[in-house]
Amino acid sequence: MRNLTVDAVILKKHPRGEHDVSVTLYTPTLGRIQATAKGARKIHSNFTGHLDTLNICRIQLYCNGPHFTITQCQAVNTHKEIRDDLERSVMALLLLEIVQKTTYSTETGTRLFELIRTTLEQLSKTTKTTLTVESFKIKLLAELGVLPDFAHCTVCQRKWLETDHITLEEGGQITCYDCSTAHKQVAIVPFTIAKLGYHLHQQTYETIEKFALTLSEENHLKKLTDFFLHNFLEREINTHHILAPRA
């Protein structure tokens, strides 16, 4: 039994019993955990407004084996700019659902926590919400080790040329014409999209904000990231159904 103080992003919460709340947190030191905030649903609870989804918080936990109880919580960033905008709100919920479905309990991840934090900060101020979320998917998948190197053929490691015929295969490989397996081809990847995927992985949001994408490029990029995400999860992301298709 011990007390801990952690930073956390609130991924999800739901009622537990008459007065308590069960909260899903992602922290840099404990990974994704479930914690109980006792009395959080009472009218005059000290937790009111602090344990809301999307908040970045400083939290004190009481740990008893695998069970966590939140004893104190102070919201550090409530992301008001996201909450006040419908498109940003949906994109942020998509981000949090992806985190919930791609992470595991007790799996630590300082870099992932920092990626979530910086992406939410970027969503708070950008008008390029689709580009921000697609960049997050690429950075997350790279962090999870399931994203191929967009700059080279997965098989022969040859660096792409603008004239190359680049294919995406069932197993998640990106190959050149000579290395591709015809019956396993899923899609053709334009050179500009492969190049874009590489830069979105490597660059900061400050640099990415300067990128100007056409609608066609956005759609190609989304199909590519969704393919890798679906291959990793083997299930759908529910929030995708809320997003209206861009045309």
C-alpha cells in the first residue's frame, strides 16, 4: 500500500455505485489504469470539474495492490478551446479512443503520454484538425512499432524515387514493383503520400502546421493510417462513425 502523485490524461469516466466514479487514466509512469474517485458524484465534491474527459491532471493515488483510489485531483489543462468547438471535440475523442484501444494496463510510456499531451495542445489551437489527428496516428503507430519505414521498400530497403510504383500489401509492408506480391496488394501508395507519411513521423507539430494538403492527399493519408490502425487492433474505432466524410 502506498501513495503516489502522477500526471495523467483523463481518457474516460463512468459512474460506479451511487456516489463514486470509475476513471480511466493514462499516466507516464503507470501506463493506462483504472482508478476510483470516491464521492465524486456528490454535489459538493472536490473532484467536480477536475476529472472530466480530456483534462490533463495532477493526481494523488492510493495504491492497494492492483487497485487505485484517487484521493486528490487538480486539473492542469481543461482544453477549453477543444470543448467549445464541435469538430475539435470529436477529433479529441477519436484520439482518446485510439489511446484506450492501443495501450495496455500497467504498460508505462513517458513518450506516449507526451505525445497525447502535445497533440491535445495542438488540437486546441490548429485549424488543421484532420492533419493533426492523422499525424498523431502515424506517430503513435511508430511508437508501437507497427509502422513501416515510409522512405524505403520494406523488402529490399531501396529508397523511393518519384517514378516508383509503390504498393501496400496485406501484411502492412510497403514495397516496390519488383518486391510486391500481386495477390497480396491492398492499394497503390502515391509517392507524395509515402513522402508525407515519413515527414509526419519525423517532424514536430510546429513544422507540420505549415504543411498544406489537398483534400485528395488528406483522404489518401487517412486510408493509409486507418489500414495500419485496423491491422493492429483488428477492430473498428467507434468515433470514426461520427466523423462526416470529407468531399
